[in-house]
Amino acid sequence: MKKILFVSLALAVILVAAASAQMNKPKMVNLSGKVIDLTCSAKGKAMMDSWTNAENDEHKTPDGPKPGCATMCLKGGQPAALFANNAIKAVFGCNPKATLANYAAQDVEVMGFWAGGKKDSTKTFMPAKIRSEGGEWEEVNCATMH
């Protein structure tokens, strides 16, 4: 009788642990858009009422066009975001230096999960993998924070 009780208790603990692990696992989703430098793109929108600086790697500045600006800023650790349909779809919740900067101003597909709860007003997205259109998936290195 004690063996049956012990086995039943052990089985119950295993089932509860498995269910708990399953509940804590975030739902992975895929998003598509362009990797942008959030700082320059938002400044451009505020100053010029245009998302021009989210369109490519050359940004408009008061001193004229700056080629490679998005790449430079992301490699410098400025926040990265995903841009599509004339709007910011997600703000990446990790430092772009290690991986995301390599995709600056490129159309990509990103696999990851939304951070925070449903009532959070920010659209923070934790990327796990990224690829250019038609390319191979690459793990996103989020080890370093902003």
C-alpha cells in the first residue's frame, strides 16, 4: 500500500512539474519587417514628420545624409526595432551590437516572444532567431543588455 501511495505521489509531482514548465514557456511567434535604429528613426519622424530614416541605412541629418547610419548606431548599442507598414511593430529587448546590427535596414523575419503582460503599453519583443528574406536562421545573441 505504501509503495502504491509513493508511486502515485511521485507521478503527481512529475505531472505538476511538467505542467508548470509548459505554462512558463513563452509563446513563440514570427514577425516580419525591417530592422531599424529606433533613435534615428524616431527623431526623423518627430523632426520631419516622416519615417524616412526607417527606410534605409542612410539617414537624413541636419548636416546632410549620413550613409551607414543605422548600422553604425546599432553597432554602438542604440535600441533596435522592427518596422513595417509605416509603423514600429516591436522594440527589441536586447542590445543590437552582437547580432541585430548585422541586419540594419534589411527586411527580415524574426522568431521570438512578447515580453510583459497584455496591459503593457510597450511592444517589447525578445528575439530568439532572425533571418533575411529567404536566408538561414541565425540565433540572436541577447547576452548583453542596453
